[in-house]
Amino acid sequence: MSPEQRDRAILDGAIAQARDDGLDSLTVRSVAARVGVTPALVAHYRPAMGAFVAEVFGTIVGAERDEVLSGFESGAVRRADLLRLVETLLDPARDDVTLIWVQAWALGTRNDDLAARVRYEMDLWQHALENALTRAASTGAIPAVHAASAAWLLLAMVDGMSAHSLVKWAPHDRADLARRALSAVLDRADPPAHPAEP
């Protein structure tokens, strides 16, 4: 293999391992065993394991983001499109990526490279959702909302519901859950300016 091919093989092996066994399973020795090379070779190509874990995380969640948002790159955004996006993110088939996110939040407390990558990837999601909501509101497809607040709320709800599903604490009908989550965000994205009078 060329150095570029070897480097890619090590990254691909680590990605496959993280998907199967989680981010916390990644060590120089475990990746070497997965790829079928010596630990010294992995250490040569990826001398900083914390940065490598961050790279693996970013590659996995970035690929999912690109896939999910591929239909939002141009054209009008309808309410049905937003619902489809939320339903897609809550799909049980994506629980492997949900686990990657949950582990990254936890591991990021001890891995500065990973924490920085988590923040970066979350910002990309927030900006993408804010853009989609702004475009939908501009055509009247959804009520006028404060897009930044709505995007943060939507992300928080999806992240929380997805994390709950990992321990089977979620409604069986995730499509209904998606509809209710979207309605809650779109109908009340901003708190009232003043508390309601009793």
C-alpha cells in the first residue's frame, strides 16, 4: 500500500470499529488489530490518539449530516421536509450514530480535541437547521419563528429523544414523536417576553 492508502485503511478500520464497538473502544492496539497491522504502524500514522478519536467522530457524524441534509441544499423548504428530517434523525436505524454522539459528549470531558470537534459539528448542525427554518418561514411554509432559537430547541429535543432511545426509554411511534417535537418547536420557539399574569 502507498502511505495514503495505508493512512486511509487505518482511518476506515477505526471508523468501522467505532460503529461496531463505540468510540471508547478505540486504542492504538485495538485499531491495529482491526486493520491487521502493528500498533507501531498505527502510532506512526496517528501519533495523537485524542486527535484521532476526534477525527473518527467527525468523519462519522459529518457523513450522516451530509446524507440527511442533502435534500436541503437548494429550493424551497416545506413543513413536510422538516418533518422528514426529524423523523430521519429519530429513526432507530441511526442508533449507532446516536451512540457515537453520546460517547463523544462524555469522552470530550477528558479529550480537548474531541470536545472541540463536538462543538464544531454541533455548530454545523445548528447553522444548517437555522438556514432550513429561515427558508421555510420566508415562503410561509411554517410560522415565522426565531430561526436560531428554533434550531437550538429542535436539536436539543432530537438529541435528548435519541439518547433516551438507547436505553429503550422512548415512545414506540417515533413518527408521532417527530411530529409533536416539530410542532412544539415551531409553535413556541421563543419564550414570552414577560411571565403570564396569574
